[in-house]
Amino acid sequence: MTLSESAIREYYRRANPVYEALATVKDYPTIGLNDFVGWYIKRDHDDVEAIKAGYPQRGRVARLDRDYDEIHDRLERTLYAVTTYKTPSAFQQWEPCRYDESEETTVWQDEPPTPGYADLRAVPAWGDIDLADDIKPQRGDLNAETQALVERTLDAYVDEYATLYGTRDAVYALDSVGGAYVFGAPEATLPIADHFSEDPDALERVYDEFLDRSNVWLQEAEARVNERVDGAGDVIQPDWVNNKNRQYKPPLSIHADHDAVVTPIATDDVRYELRPFETVDDTLIEQAVSWADDLTRVEHTDCVDSLVATLWPDLYEDHDGWRATLKAWVEAERERERERQRQREAALQRREERLAELDGTLEGRPISPFKEDVYEAVENIDITEIARHYASDAYDTDPNQPRPQFDPCWRHSESGQSCFVDEQANTFGDSKVNGGGGPAKLMALATGIVADADANLDGEDYWAAVDELRSVGYDIPVWIPEAGSDRVDGGSYDQMPFWAVRKAAVALEVCPEDAFVDREGENGTYEGFPGYETYNETLEAIETAGLKHGRERVTPDENAAGDESEPASTASASDERSGDLDQAHLREKNRLLAAKVERLEAKLEGKSERIEELETEVDQLRTELTTVRFERDRLEAVLKERGFGQEPSQEGREEQSPLDKARRVLSFGE
């Protein structure tokens, strides 16, 4: 990479007509940015409160057209655009910010003003169709066989897009140097924006779903291409991650690692030929302008019907056209949300009733049928403890800041101050990535469950973080769905699920986790209880904890591990094994109880010592109080004896001469 700064600047000045043509679809602009990082335009402002809070500037996202001069001046090498086109108002959202020099990132007072799904208007199905990693270094020197295979594979992907949009004319492609980009016509979604113009909630839902479904459909298309084109998977490895603000290198942008530029690919005659930087001429610039004009021209809005029919096939069959299909989908989504809300409200009511029975506290309750109890216990954990003891290499690194700063343990921080704790909100923030969260998120970062503060913490990752919090001693109940509670997939549990019974057995210290045994059932191998006594004891403990299990106790003649029955031929051996395991279980339980006794004794000893300390303090206070009372009574007696029991009246004081006043003072001192 030998390009000079001046050569790059002059080059992008020449290429400006390409980006003028690319910048808008209809009246909807797209974002432009320099070198993958320059998302925002910033200016000084006069908001006194924001300035006092440490945010001397304000920022908004950069428009490729109106802000091109500033983007150009900041460019070091590679220009980027964004695949989607937004409403103009999305580029008028200013937010207070500051730049953290040590972390080389923008820190926002609130949320960054990045456009959301409701801001979208012209949205293409898009894919980054990368060359395989072992082929990328050979770009520009591919052998004829590999070159032909890449071209056949790209042509097959163009065919898939043509199926999605209903015509090959609505498909566009770029040679990205390290692979290729394929677009569907962005304007095909404009009718959706018009149809839901009075319903921004519906518009947001549809665009979000459109991008998700198009990504999934293209993943399936990849499988079809690999099956249809022998060897396609060896040379092309696509990345189907289009989203509301997906960056890509527009035509004539210079590649970051090669002195070559992005160029148009004719979708009716796919050729994959590298264009070195030094070969760019006026003819290529004109071709790039023409390609950008074609991409942004509004002529394929009728493709919306093919898009909806392909991405919502089942609903489309049952409804008359794309409008009715999307309307039905939106209403179904809203009804699902309403049903979930009803379920949440019913669960909340049951939880409030249970809390009333428990005198309003969950402390010391090892299990709960309500996830909200887990969430509440987690959110009540003091996040400063986690930051100080588990998530930082150094804590409170800048005492002059109103919020405690800390050096995160999950990444390098040049300043050691790029993360902070908001003690009032019980949250933390990471200025480098504008991310953060609560106690579970911070523990997840500290233990490597997630790697970045802006990553989502949900599903199994969340529950793993909760387990980590429990492991360091925080009292968090284990969620156990009881009989009659709602299932995630709808309906309700007729009885407590077997996996929940096992979890309850461990949480209630009836059965250690490693005491469960593999058993064979109708659906294969599963983890069962070591014997019927342990199973029955667990049910009893669940009842004592106040939960409904809806299960029957078992007898020695039945299988204690669950609902399945064992073959008669194995019953004797199983009984013998169960007896041995029950003995092992009892020994383990005895060990757990002994450890618990030790913990309680130590706790009692600590409390007793504290009581002794308090009793000593009380004795000292009583002695001091007696002394002070004695001194007070003595002084009151002296004052009364000398006639100072009452203050003289105002009138009396006015009649006294200075000599009389002096005599009174002197006589008091005798």
C-alpha cells in the first residue's frame, strides 16, 4: 500500500460525482463515513447544562451528499456508505457528546443518534459475498479455473436475487476486491413506507422483519447455490448480515489492504476482474456514476409484491396481495404481544399474592416460580461491588469524577478510566463502545460470558451470568416453573416439568447435582433421580417452599426418576444400584448439612461478637450519659442558688447600669 495522502484526496475529489449519484433514493439520503469510523458530524454548542455535564459538542450522523466535503477531508483511505436509505429527519437528530482521546471514541450523554428501523425507507436485500480466506491473497492473480468458478458462483447468486425480486433487472452487483456485493433494488420497499406512513410502529416492525427474513432467505439461497454449482463453497463464503445501518464500500472506494478499487459488475454478464488504483480513468468513473444512477433510480417499486410473496409465503397465500399480507402479519404480531402482556400481568398478580404471603420478602427463599423474582434479585445487587471486586483491574481511578471510574478487566483501557458506575441507577457504562448494563451484564463481562459491553446478554448467556453471581455468594432464587404456570411457547404446564424438579432438588439441597444418574426412557437417555426416596423428598421440599408441582409420589415398585417405567428384567439391578446411590446421596447430603452448620456457626459467632461490641458501646454511652447528667444537675443547682434560675426581663436589663452588670459577672466567678 504505497498511495500518498495527496493522491488519495485528489482521487476522491475526482470520484465525487459517483457519490452524488449514490447519495439518495428519491428524497431519502444514506449515511457516508470515512475509514469505517467517521459516523458523525460534530459541532460546538451552547447548551449550558450539557457543557457542565462534560459534553461540549453535539453530533449527528453524516449524510453522504451534504457532508461529503467534511467526510472527504477526514478520509485516510477507504470511503464507506450504508446499504439503507433513511428519512431526512434521521439526519437532524443532534445529541450532546464528547470525544475520548485515550479510547479514540465518541461518548454520548444519552443514546447515540444512529437511525433506527422506523427511519428506514428504501431498503435492499443485500449480501457481502466474500471470497474464501485462502483465495483472497491471490486476488488479481487467480488461475483461470478459479476465476471461472467464482464467476459462475456469483452468477448463481444473481439468479437467486432475481428470484427474490421477480426480475434480474432489479439486481445490482459490485466487485468489492475481497469478494462482491449483491443488492436488490432499494426502491422496492418504498411502497411499504407509503402504505404504513401513518403507522410508524407497523413500519418499524415490517422493516425489521424484512431484513431478518431476507438474511435468512439468502442463507438458504447459499445452500441452493452450493448444491447447484460444484465447488462454489470452496471459493465463496457469503456474509448475510444486512441490517438497518450496514456499511459497505461504494463504487471506486479504495480497499483497505489492496491498492485496488471497488467496481461495478454487470449482472447480465458477470465478469470478475480486479481494477488496480492506478488504472482508474474517466471511463471507469462514468461507469460507476451510471451504476449508482441505476441503483438509486425509482423504477422497480412493483417488485414489492415478489418480495413479500417470497419472504412471507404462508401468509401471502391466505391474503390478497402484499398489503393485506403485511397488515395481517403486523396485527398477528401485535396480538402476540398483547397475549404476552396478559400473561405477564397474570403472572405479576400471582407473584404479588405470593409476596404478600411471604410478608413481602424473598430473602432466604431458594426457589421461585416467577422469573421476575430472579430479575429483581439480580437488579438489587450493588453493582459497585461487582465492579470493584470482579470486573476491574483498578477501581475509582479518577476520584475527581462524580461517577466512579474503573479500568475494565475484559479489555485494555489506555486511560484506565473508560468505564464508570452510575451508583444511583445501579448500572455501568463503557465509553469505548457506548455500551453498558446492569449487574448481570457486568458479571458476564468479568467472567468472559460476553466479550463486549455493547453485546446483548440474553438467553443462556443471561442465566450463565446469574449462576456466576450465585457462585460468588449472591442470594438469587432459582426459577422453577410450577404447575399451572405459563409456557414460553404458549399454554401452561399441567405439572412442574421434570427438569425443574431436578433444579429444585439441587437448589433446596435435597440432591447434589452430581448424584443424578443416566436412565433410559421412551425418548432416550435422560438424567434421573438416584432413587424414589430422593424424588419424593424433593416433591415434599417443593411443597414446603410453597410451589405446586402437580406430581404424584412414587413407590418402591415404580421408577423414581421420572414418568418412564423400567423394564422388569432390570428392576433388581436397578434397585440395588439405587440403594447404593441413595447411600451416596445421604452421605453427600450429610456433608452439605455439616458445611451449612459450619457456616451458620461462623455467622452466629460473628453476630455474637458484634453483640458483645454493641453491649460494650452501650455501657460506655450509659457511663458518659450519667456523667453529663451529673454535671448538668450541678450547674443547674449553682444557677438556682445564685439567682440565675431565670433570665431577667427585658425591662430589668434595660435598667441595669454597666457597673451593675460587671458586678454580677464578677460575683458569678467567685
